[in-house]
Amino acid sequence: MLFSGILTQIGINQGPVVLTGHLHPDYDSAASCLLMRHFLHQLEIDTRICLYGQMDAHGGAVLKKYGWDPALLFSPLPEDALLILCDCHTTKLPGRVIACADHHPTMDAPDIPVYQNESASSAGRVIYEAAMTHGLAPDRQADFLALSSVYMDTLSCSSSKFQEKDKPWIRETAARWGFDVPALQREGLCLTDLSQSADILCRNGFRDYIFGKYRVASSYLQVEAEDPSFVSDLLCRCAAACETQGYDVWLFLYYVPLKKTTDVYRYDRYIKKWTRERHTVLLSRGNDVIPALERSLLE
């Protein structure tokens, strides 16, 4: 189990315990670290949150709205850190990785002593359920972090990532604390701030991956309405970045949550061409699109 395994690893390894997420963290990545800190504090484990990269603008705004300062989550990494990964299963930070809590299962499981990576509505939900299994107690703050991480990471419970079994828990938790569900639903759409420059927008939500000999990059936008000419400009910029930075494939996902459509654009550097697939469902990048690409490249 996640928390008993973490306690075992902390008992046999020396060093400060650091919680971190993926490069350029989104709301779920930050909320997952906050949840892990909350529950480890109950176990009398001191931790430090050390996010890295640049905080997703929308996720940062929502954190600040509800009382968490995102800047305080980017503290310097101490030496000899024992890393617990939240909402990711790899990291670019130095240190000994002792545990992982993720919700994007992958074909190649990394060699991590405590590894929990299962399909779930959010990484926050994975950590929350593991804490309940361990007998830990949530409070209003923990319930809010877990609940809001689901809304924020599933486009308000409408993406393919959302687990239908979470519905009763969502209703009960929201009712018990009187959470403002309409506000969470609006914020959960995570619409991209389109006032940013095109150079920033083309790399919105940037992630990179290595699958065998292939280097892959991905980015995405979540918008209120389609604008083909706008997308065309961003695709040109993504293709240029793919060429100059030596990626083999660049995926650009274009979500229109209110229409429940996902356009998956794929650029292959060797044929220098974009292809597009339209889906009438809000696909999950981590659960649907990237795993499918990984299989196609490695099979």
C-alpha cells in the first residue's frame, strides 16, 4: 500500500522528504503534493514541496483563489532528497525516488520502490483513496483538494479520464462541506488564457517523453470556440520547435469542452507533415492519447 510503503522507505533511507510533481505543474500536480503533505503530516513525517518549471496559469490562479500561494510550492531542492512523485512517474530533479502516486499508467514501469500508478480521475484522488485505506483522516481542506483536483483534471468530470464510480463521493463530499459546485464546474473547464503570445500558447501544457528511441513532445489548448486560422499559426510554431529541438513527434491537442470535441494533431519530423484526428469525446492526454502513441511507436 502507498503510505505503508512510504513509511518503510523513509525508515531505511536518510534524507529530507521532498514532494514534487511533473515539470510545469498543473492544478492536480500541486494539489496532489498538498494532499500528500497533509496526510504524511498525520504520520509525523516532515516534508517539503519542491515543484519545478512554470506553474500552469489557470491552475495557479485557482490555487491562489482558494488560499494557496503557488510561489511557496517552488522551494529550493535540498541535497540528498528522498523524492515522492505526485501526478508523475519520472522526474528531472536529482535525488532518490522512493515513491510514486500517479494516474497515467504506462507500458514501462520505472524502478521505484513504492509505485502506485492506476487509472483514476486525478492523482489527488489516488492519494486520497490510499490515505483512506491506510486509516488516515481527511478534513475540509483535504476533501476540497481531492474534489477540486477531479474537477480540474477531468474538464469538470466530462473527459474520458473521469471515473464514474467517483460520482457518489463527489455528491456526498460537496454536500457535507457546502462546496460551491457551480464554481468548481466553471473553473474545471480550464479554458486557456488566449491573451498570451502565440509562442507561449503553442507550448501550453508542454510535456516531453522518451519511448524507446523516440523523443515526443506534446502541448494543448482548451478553448471556448474553434478558430481554425489561429490553430494553423500555432501548428506552424509547434512544427518549427519539433524540427529545431530534435523531437520525432509533436502532438498538439485542441479541446473544445463545451462541444466535447478533441482534435489530435500529430506532426512527424521525418515526413514533415501534420495529420488530424477529430474525436467527439474529451480524450485524456495521459490516459488515452499518449499511451496510444507509445503503443504505436513501440509495437
